[in-house]
Amino acid sequence: EVQLVESGGGLVQPGGALRLSCSAAGFTFSTYTMYWVRQAPGKGLEYVSTISSDGGSTYYADSVKGRFTISRDNSKNTLYLQMSSLRAEDTAVYYCVKEKGSGSYYFDYWGQGTLVTVSS
Amino acid sequence: DIQMTQSPSSVSASVGDRVTITCRASQGISSWLAWYQQKPGKAPKFLIYAASSLQSGVPSRFSGSGSGTDFTLTISSLQPEDFAIYYCQQANSFPITFGQGTRLEIK
């Protein structure tokens, strides 16, 4: 059974930093592209970032480019999102998401999400 | 960026009804489209990919169609567990984008 478990969310002041982690199990993590998708309270889904299976390629939404860094440790089956220069508009539930495969850009499994609140 | 627009934004229906939700892309995306279902406080659930392919384990009352810019999600006979928010997503190119969601409510 595929499991994705996020951690690291919490309350942070504007301008602060936070690192999210996602522990993966139940599939061969090292062979799948992974994503972060977020959802502001009461709002829709927003794509955040992508990392290829080997970590060699990354992509970011314009809204987070230059502030967020996605990475992965395939030896630990763990995905990360380093967030810095946080803004109020970054407040959201952050989901770790697995790609269905073969560069499909479809999201077949989602974690339960971790809430990031940016506020003074 | 490709904009995805869903209609309606909300719909009320009864158990047993047939419901159709529409998603329109701002430019052609072939069949690179997915649908997700989200219930309150839960992560989205993957329903349909490639516009019309049903993900394993999803009930057959869900179906998808369309290509190019216009797509539909149809639920043939609503069940109580189907009341949720539905999102479309384009999988054609980065940045990946979602529709704003359609809330399916009980009448």
C-alpha cells in the first residue's frame, strides 16, 4: 500500500523559513517523479514544485520560484520542500504527491497534508 | 500558463441523479486531463486520467470524456458518498494547473 506522510508544518512568521518532509512507502520511491501541491484555506489546488526521480530536474511555480527548493533523498525514501522568505499567501495545506508514472503529470497518490501558517 | 475553467461552480443534486461537470482549457491539451474528488478535510482522490480512463478502484458510475479544450466528468447515478468537490487538472505542460473546483451538494 502506497503511503505518503508529510511533516514539518507549523506556524512561522513572515520572512521565516520552514522545511517540509514527506516519508514515502509502499512503492519504489527512487523511480517516480514527485510533487508538492498546496491548498490555501477554503481555496482550490495549486501546483508548487516537481522533482524528477533522480533529483536531477526540478520545476517551480512562479509564485515560489527563488524562495522554495525541492529535493529528495532516495536512500531514505524522503521528499523535502525547503521554504524561505515565507509570505502570508504561502499559508496552506501542503500535499506530497506521487506521479502515476511515465512522465504523465497525473497524481495518483496524495499524502494527508501538513498545514503551514505564515503569520505574525 | 494554461487556464482551466470549470462549470458550474456548484451544483445541487439528489441521490440517483445524473450529473455532468464541465472543464474548459484555455488552449488545446489533447487528452491530457485528470479529475479528482475531494471531501472536507481530506486529500484529493484520483478518479480519471487521460480524459476518459478510470483509475483502478473507482466506481464505474464515474466517466470522463472530451479532448482538445472541452471535457466533462459524468456521474451516472449519484450516491451519498459522491457529494464532494471535483477538480480538473491539465497534464499537458508545466506549470500544471487545476480548475477552480465544482462543489456537488445534496439537494
